Amino acid sequence: MDVEHTEPEHVEPEHEQVEPEQRQVRWQDFTPVQQVTIIAAALVEISLLVAALVDLKRRPAEEVRGRKGIWAAVSFVNLVGPISYFAFGRKR
């Protein structure tokens, strides 16, 4: 009994799993509540940044823990920077 050995044919899958391309999210894609939340968060972040920078400018160096330039740079790190400055950077 001769059994002929043949290579199985390569079968392509019907549909390959392809990641959908990332679509850019537009402002209109957000709900009104999400839009208001984003605007409010941005206003809080900008307000804290401005307040920290104004305080640094007006406060004498002797009343600041560390160098004022470093705290100014740290203030630009999202919400963490200005909050850190107000919590740890000012001497009481």
C-alpha cells in the first residue's frame, strides 16, 4: 500500500483580524456634559498654574523652599505641579 505524502495547501482565512484604524475624536463626538467637564477641568488647571506663577513672582525667595525657577518649571506639570508648589514649595 503506497501512501503518497502531500503537503497541505495553505488556506487563507476568510477575514483577517485587522485592528481598526484609530479615528481622531472630534469635539462634536463628546456629549454636552463631557464638554462642560473638559472645559471646567481646563479652567481649574489654568487657574492653578497662573496662581502658582503669580505667587512665585511676588513671593520673596526666602519664603520659598528650593529655587523659584525649579518651582516655576514644576508648575507646568498638569495639576500636580501647582498643587505641589502650594502644598510643599511655600514656607509658612
